[in-house]
Amino acid sequence: MHKSAVEGNIARFIRNEIQYELDHSPPIELVSGFYSFKVDERSGEQWIRLKGKFGENEEIKIEVTMFDASIPMKKTDEPEDVKLRVTMIIDVTKGKDNILEFVCSGWPDSIEIRNVFTCGRDGIKNKTYVGPKFKELDDELQDSLYDFLEARGIDDKLAEFLHAYMMIKDKNEYLRWMDNLKTFVMKK
């Protein structure tokens, strides 16, 4: 088979895949906000950023990965039987230099804090000691840190939103990738 025949074959497969995806679930436009947060979709990238404010002097920045882990839901081999996770890095800034950073797992129906850090504006941890794992903290302190996030709109509803958003983004990025692949293959 000649090079042009192979490339034509690949392009046909890609066109068929794109058409299949469009026929089975047409693209949905991503929203630009959720409650008080503005969403930066980061087109072409594997993460998004949300920004918001709380009170007079707090800024909130949330960076969220596309799905990066899963756990099985049932004892089957079906791919639909997994619970997908996104990773969230939440920075709450007070004043010029004080950042409280949460590293969280975003599940379809909840947010799980994995760790909490204090940082300077440059993102460097203030001290060499980064604190214990979140699960090692006193239960009441853990609960109060969840309450802290919930008061700022970082809660189960946000987790649900992020999962729905990332499902759409994942499909959009897949279609963009397929189109870029087709463009490359067809380029003379």
C-alpha cells in the first residue's frame, strides 16, 4: 500500500470515529461559571481553573485535572462500573502572601481532602514541615476544615458539577485531538 493510501485510510477511520461520536452525543457547550466561580476551560489542556472570592479579602483558585483515577463500584469488568476521580488543588488566599492549599479528590458526589498546606504567594511551602496527612488530624479539626471549604462553595454540588463538566470536556478534547490527528495525516 502506498503512503497516500495508508493516510487516506487513516483519515477515513478518523472521520468515521468523529461522525460516530457526534451522532451518539452531540457536542455540548461548556458553561463559564458555577455559582460564584468563573470557569477557565483551558481549551486543549487536561485541566481547568475556577476562580472566585469569599468575603472582602479572600480569593479562591481551584485547579482541577481531568479524570486521573478510578475505583471499582461493582465486581464486574465493565468500564461503566467505576467511580472516576478528579484531583483538585484549592488555594484560598488571604492578603498578599498567605495561602491555605488543599489537595483534594473530587468524586462524583463528594470532595475528599487529602492534604492541607500553608504556602507563600510563590507557591513554595512556608516551612519544611508540611504537616501530617489529613486523615491523621483530629476528627473535629477535619470536620471544621470541610466546613471551611463548604462555606466557600466547595462542596458536594461542586463535585457533581465538576464531574459533569469534565465528562463534556473529555469528549470535546477527544474530538479536538481526532481533528488534529486528521489534519496532520492529511497534510501534504
